[in-house]
Amino acid sequence: MMEYIHANASGNISLADLATIAEVTPHHLASLFTKTTGLSPHQYVLRVRIERSKIHLKNEGLSIAEVSRLVGFRTQEHFTKVFRRVVGVTPSKFRQELADGVDWRNPLA
């Protein structure tokens, strides 16, 4: 199932789709998934999208809106809101800090 999420993260992944793959009810899947990963399926998909967006943000030829669409967010506003909540800065600030040499893999560096 994790492979499915990673392969399809930029598309529409529903809890029902994941439950069908796992051959359990959506409620049971959500419970098992959260116990296993510490995140709900929805939160996990968002985290996968955010991690992919960090890679795309290194490409200054892509606008923030283009990165948002590439990783599966319907609007740039939603992408920015989720990115800020997960990463702690906006996508624009993240991109600027990358250009300034901030090492986002090691926040203590």
C-alpha cells in the first residue's frame, strides 16, 4: 500500500481506494494505518507530497503554483498552508533559504 501511495501521491488517493487495496474497511484501514505510521492516511499523503515539493522547489524554473500542481495540490493556497504547517516556513521562504545555503536536511547545521 505504501508503494501505491508513493506512486500515486500526485493524484487523488481516497481512503476507499486504499482500503480496497488492503482488503479491509476504510475505518479499519484508517485505524491500522495510524497505529503503524503515527499519521492518518491523509496526513501521510500530504507529507509525501511535501517531501516531493522540496525536491521541485530546488528548480527555480518552476513557479510555486507549478510545484503545487506537480505534487497534487488543487490550489497554491492549500499547498502553501500545508507546507508551512509541516516545514515551518512557506515554500517561497524555503526556496530562498535553499538559495542562501540553509541545509534543510539538518536543521541544527
